[in-house]
Amino acid sequence: ARVVAPTTSVVTPAATDGQPSAASMMRLLQATAAAAPFTATPAPVITGKAVIGQRLLVTTARWTPAATTSSNSWLVDGVPVSGQTSTAYTVRAADAGSVITVAVTGSRSGYDTSTQTSAPTATVPTPVVADFTAAPQPTITGTPRVGFTLMARSGTWSPWPSFSYSWTRDGVLIAGQTGATYRVTEADQGAALAVTVTGTKTGYATTSTTSDGMTVPAPTPTPTPTAAPTPTPTAAPTPTPTVAPTTAPAPKPTVAPTQAPSPTPTVAPTQAPTPTPTVAPTQAPT
């Protein structure tokens, strides 16, 4: 490192018993020493094709003297891309129409920190977007009851894409349900469940299709228990007094009445028969 004599002021170290302290000597050195620049800082080079989906790499030639620490920052049209600080970068669809560069920062004790930026890539081409030739409506399989698991079937797409899923209840998105399966909950009772399948593939228009709804039966209402009627106490029947049988009096013997003697019939005197009159014969006329 080069030591540059101060031009404006001299720092006098504080003395203890006539001797400067270690801290004061350090402050003196810091005030009188200046960092030197690196003697060689070649710019980084990007390798790879600047095409959506392709991977770019950065290579850096040796600095003189060698940097003890270094960091990378990828830029799109000169604007740093958040989180992109590694030696590799995958071109995004959002980069279409832009150029990509990378900045490398090196540092070493006693030297000025230096940042070197690569030459830009070619402009990332905007891809020609095509439609999928087949994007069928998905279906749901499984039993639509609480506790059962439903599964989304995407069908056969052409060409085959990457899929993402979202489940809805009566048309409202169910938070956090983005998998190919869904477990039915009590909140789904009486509602229609559906799944939307989204297909994505580089060079093709992102496409979404939604299944028909699958209705989860409403819960069966629990009948309100009816209190059993309080039975009306039944009065015990009054027992009918039993009449002791009356003893019939012994019948008195019947005495047959004494029959009066039949009177001796009196024979009437026999009456002479009345004589039958004699009729004179009638005389014939003369």
C-alpha cells in the first residue's frame, strides 16, 4: 500500500508518561494512510443465450491483486433484480425486450473497493405465443363427504405443460388449497366444490380451465328430542263389595188339600117322549 503524507494537518498522538498509546498510533496510521486501487480489474463476462428460460453464467478473470471478497448483482436494463446475486441467472419472461448485465464487486484490505460491469447481452427476444392444441376441462374424482379426499384430473393436454391448481367453494377461492387433492371439511357441507387447473409452458399462452361443481350434501338436521308425556295417574278401581250369599229358607212341606167327596149324581125321572103328531093325507082335488 502506498503511504501518503498528510497535507492538511498532523495528528499528534496522546501520550501517557511521554509515550503514545496504541490507539493513538492506530488513529495516526489511519489518518496518514490511503487505500490503493487495484492494478487490474477485468470486467466480468456473461456466457449463455439471452433467451427466456435459458441460464446465463458470469465468469471473472483474476484481479491484481486478487480480491479477497466478491459479490455479484444481475441487472435488467440497468436495474438490479432483487435476490439475484449468484453466479448464474435464468432469463425470465419479464425480461423479454430487455438486455441483461452483471456487476461484480471486489474488495481487499488496503485497496479501494471496485465494481466492474459486464457488457450487455443481446436483447431478450419476445417469444411467439401459441395456444395449446388441447386443454380439456378437468374432472373431480372421489366421494364428496366430510373427511374424504377429492382428486383433480387434468385430462390430456397438448403439448404437456406444468400444472397449478386452485379449489373453490361456491365459486369462492379456498385459501391455501393449491394442490391436486383436497380434503372435504364441514365448511363444505351444502356447497359445490370445483377445481381450476392452469397450464403453463414456454412459448404457449397460459391457459386455465375449471371443472364442474361437485356438491357436498348438507348435514342432516338432528331432531329435537320430544319429552315423553307425563302419564296421568289412573285411580285404582274401587272394589265392589262382595255380598255374602243369602241362604234360602228351607221350603215348608206343602200339604195337599183334602178333596171334598164327590156328590152322588141324582137321576132325573125319565119323561115320556112327546108323541109325534100324525098328519092327515092331503086329498086330491075333484
